[in-house]
Amino acid sequence: MRQYGQSWLSGEIPFITKNIMIGGNAMVELQRAIFAPQNILASLIAAKSANPLAPGLFYAFINIFLSCLSGYSIGKSFGISRNLSLVLGFFIAINPIFLYQYAGPWWNAANGHTWSLVAIATFCLLRQSMTAWRVVANFLATLILLSSGWPHGIIGYFVIVGCISLVDLRYGEAFNLVVKRCLPLVLAGIAAIPVYSEFIVLSGLVNRPSGWNNAGNFMVPSVTQLLLTFSPTYFEFMNYFGGFKSFFVPVGFSTVFFLLALFFYRVSFLDKNIVLFAVILAATLCLSMLPSQTGMLRWPIRFVPYFSVFASVATFYVMSRGEK
């Protein structure tokens, strides 16, 4: 990060890290994400500060803040009350996989996941009403997500947008309107072509496993780990780094109110949003149960935060709009 910052400050684009042993072609190593704005800022902080923790503190603050803001915006877009939308924002940010596994060691996963939440939030606001600033916000959020080089964030976002669009079409939305909402996403994809061009051209030289492999169910959560997410203390054994061991996926920190919504509120499956949440939860459940290696995708536990996000959204929607 310090060398990237020094390159930017000297007027160069850090395509290649030339003065360190661990580095190389940043255009092929997409996780370096040299064009992502938060990485440019973090690299400048690293170059200017003698404190090695400074970039990490910056990442932690910006990612948690944007996650809270995205959760609040998603809640408001679905008509959840202001107070519960605020709570929803905090609950989305305390998803344990995001908070402990991403925000610390997997800093680029935290960046990508955060910007996928921002992209989802701006798309939900765009769905509420198509104004110029919402179109621009969705385009920029999607472009930054694509520049972050986090494939699970990109796929999670595309799947959720696809679910929303299909449910809207099923409930009689005009096809032209649904297509218009997706135009910022398409334009952002076109604008991001330079970021991915060299990676695609040199994909045969990239030393990254590809194919279909489920050896040992590595990093594949069980069904019960996902369906019992309302319990903050629930754990189960899973094949994880260091071997087969008890692994906490206590998504219940962010979905602990699920049982309250289930037992003390009455909702109708005639409600379009309830159907939408059910479809998204089914899709993200399937993504979270993929094999350990599916093409270029590895470790489906990385999709679990999206299941948690919409379990939280559904919970607070029921508590805000359902009948006690």
C-alpha cells in the first residue's frame, strides 16, 4: 500500500510494484484493486503516515460507516420506519463474517462487500423513484464495486438485482421500466472493461485454481448453520483453515430478532416485499451452499453475509409493517 501511494504521489499509475518481492502485476491481481477510490486513499495514507495501522483504521471506519448507511437506506426504501431502519443499519454492519473475517485480515473482501451493499442500497432507492442523483449514485456505486475486484460482491449484487427485477416483472411492472433501472449497472460494467481487460487476456497465466471441486466441503457452511442464524451462540463443526473444527457463524448478532418477527407478527404472502425477501433468501441460501470451488469462485461462506443482510431486512420489515 505504501508503494502504491508513493507511485500515485509521483504521478505514476502503480500497474506493477517494482521495489518489493511480494507484488507484481496489479492488473492481473484483481484483489489489489488499484483503481478503487478507497484503496487510492488508503495507499496515500500509508505513504504519508509512519503508523502502519493507519490504513486499517481508515478501512474499518469507512467500511463500517458505509455499511450502516446502506442498511439504513435499504430499510427506508422498503418503507421501514426511521427508528428500525437505523437499527437495521447497525445490525447489517455487525455481521460476524464481515466484521471479524473481512474487516481485519481480508481487507479487500470488506471493501467489495461494503460497496456491494452501497450498490444494493442505491438500486433499491432507484427502484423507489428514478431521479437523476439516484441514477448517478447507482452508476458510481456499481463502478466502484467493479473496481474493487471482489467477485463474490459483484455476483451477490447481480443476483439480488436479478431477483428484484424478476419479482417486479411478476407483479406487473413495465418491462421498459425494469430495464431502465438496470441501465446504470450496464453502463458501469462497460466503464469497468479496462480494469478487467488484462486479467481476461492473461487469464491462462494466472495461478488461481478453477473448475468444480468440493473436496472436504472446505468453507462450505451447513444448512443448519444458515437456518439457525437467529442464535448468537450457535456453532457447528466445519472444514476451516487449520482443519475440521467448531466454527462460529453467529449471524444471530444481526438476525437475533428473527424469532420475534416469526412468532409475534402476522404477515401475508400477498405482500410483494415479503415475496421478494423470500426469493432473495432462497437465492442467497443456494449461493451459500455451492461447492468449495465453482469455476473461479471459491469458498461459498463468502455469500453468507448476503443471506444475513436480507434476513435482517425481512425481520425489520415485518416488525415495522406487520400486525402484532
